[in-house]
Amino acid sequence: MNKDQVSGKVEQAVGKVKQSVGEALGNEKLANRGVVDQAKGAAKETWGNAKNAAREVQQSHKNAATDKARERRSKISQSVQNAKEKTNERSTNSRGAIQREKQDHSPAELSEELLAQMRD
């Protein structure tokens, strides 16, 4: 509850008291002021309700934007992690293939292949 809501409720209560006292005393002017105070209090309370509702909507939008940003960061982070794992997997597979190739050739054959590649 904000200050406008509280102030509006108080003003309405004061207005009801003024109206009741004015009617009891036969003082139309006081009774009328009481009704005016009640109307002003109702308007203040309504203004306070509107401000409260606007704050709630603003907070809701802020929370939604925060949640969406977290979700995007999480997706990007997961994509980066997936790419890293895929790269590491390919690197590991390549090393294994190179080691198998080395095992299939003798040192002399590897030297000849290197020399041939250097000539080309």
C-alpha cells in the first residue's frame, strides 16, 4: 500500500465523520464538505491503486526480461560448450589416426614420405 492509498482512505474516513456530524447537527455546509472529502479521498485512493498496478506491471516486465536474458545466456553458453566438446573430440580422433598411421609405416617409409612431400 502506498502513501496515496493510505491518504485517500484517511481522507474518506474523515469525510464520513464530517458528513455524519454535519447531518447530526443540521449543518449542511459541514455535511457537504464531508461528502467532498470522501470524493477526494476516493480519487486519491484510486490514484494510489493505479500507481501500484503500474509498478507491478513494470516489475513483471523487468522479471520477464531478466528471465529471457538468463535463458539466452544459458543457450549461448551451452552452444559454446558443445562446440568445445566437438572440437576436442575431433582433435582426439585426429591424433589417434596420426598415431595409427605412424604405426603402419616404418621410420624409413616415413622419412621417404616426408622427403617426397618436401620436393613437391
